[in-house]
Amino acid sequence: MHDARASTASVAAALHDVAGLGGFFALRVGGRDDGWHPVARSYAAGFTDLAEAVARRHRTPEPRVDVSIAQLGHAARLWSPALACVVLHGIVPDLEGLQRADDGPALRAPRPAGWYADRLDDGGARTLYQQVTRHLSALADGLRVKVAPRLLDGNSASALAGAAHALLALRPAVRGPLTDLTTALLNTGRLAGTGVLTGPDLAFRRRSCCLYYRAPNGSKCGDCGLAGGVRRRAPR
């Protein structure tokens, strides 16, 4: 993979561009270190502060619901910029050393790095999968609340499909490569068997449930295995 390394400037430019798509695509690059900490520290702490923030916002009675929703949002913040960088710029960002804001879920890459996707096997799909899922595995390992592993895998797949759906709406010209990459990822590793794409707009039907419906004002999400429709909703 050493020969596939992209220049720092190219990675920084790609991340800056996709951040302009808004929402979960924003991954800050460089800047001051004040106000940030290694995201690995949050994983080791069980993502407790973000789960507690979910509990306050949604008044959820079950800690596993808080953890699931916090993990789903984090998965979206990982998949969205990484997927867009590959599809729009041909670069797989290296997510080693990511940092998290002290006061919220925002993410930062202090030193941008990555690889040119076309110099990697299978166009970078496996590398992209590894970059994102190693973070989600570390998060799962640190949780203080028991949550079914396949529920968390379903959250990851839902976040990936949500990112693809949003990117397609913003950049419809990339439908072909975006669909191919998303399909390949959903057939890789722990994502395999979590659900299926159901239409050309990259709508997704998962086989599990994020548990949001168990919040007092919650509901079944559009891609939920318990719901009757396939309408997408933004990850929380």
C-alpha cells in the first residue's frame, strides 16, 4: 500500500471539498489541537458522554437505545466523508489518529493521509471498509452496555447506505460508481447480510433495528427491518 499513498495536499483537498456537502460529510482537517481528543479515548470510555447526550435529548429509558443511536451517528460521520472521498476524488482517507471534539460528536483529521483508490486492490473497497469498521469495532469493544453485535453491524450498514443515498441526491452524476462501491461494501465482512439495497436511489432495507422506536417520541426508521416502507431518514 505504500506505493498507493496519496499526497497530503490531495487528501486535505478532497476532505475539504466533501465537507462542503454538509451534515455528516464534514470531517475537519488540521487546525489547532485545543478542544479535541483522540477518538480512541472515547471508545475506551464506552462513548458514555455521547450516549448520555442522546438520553437527555430523546428521554430514552434504556441505555442500549442511547448507545445504539450514538453509535449510528458516529458511523455516519465515518462513512459519509470517506465514501464521498473515494467516489468524488478517488482517494481512500486514512482514518488512523482521528480526533473527536471535546464538546460533541464532530471529528477531525489532524494530519491528513490516504491512498489513491485505483492503486489498491478492488478499487479501494476493502481498504475503505477496514478504515471505517476498525473504528466501529473499537467502539463496540469499549461499550459498557450490552448491545447485540448484529444490531451494531446493521447500524453501520444503515449509516453507509444513508451516506450513499445523500451523496447520490447531491451528485447524481456519480450514480454508477457510487452504486458499485456501496454494493461491494455491503457484501464485505460484517456488513454482509445486514440488509439490501431496494432501488436505484440507493434506498436500503436493513434486517435489524436501531431501537429508536423505543424512545418516548421515537418511531421506526424508514429502513428498519420492522417497518413497512423503505423511505430513508437522516442518521441520528
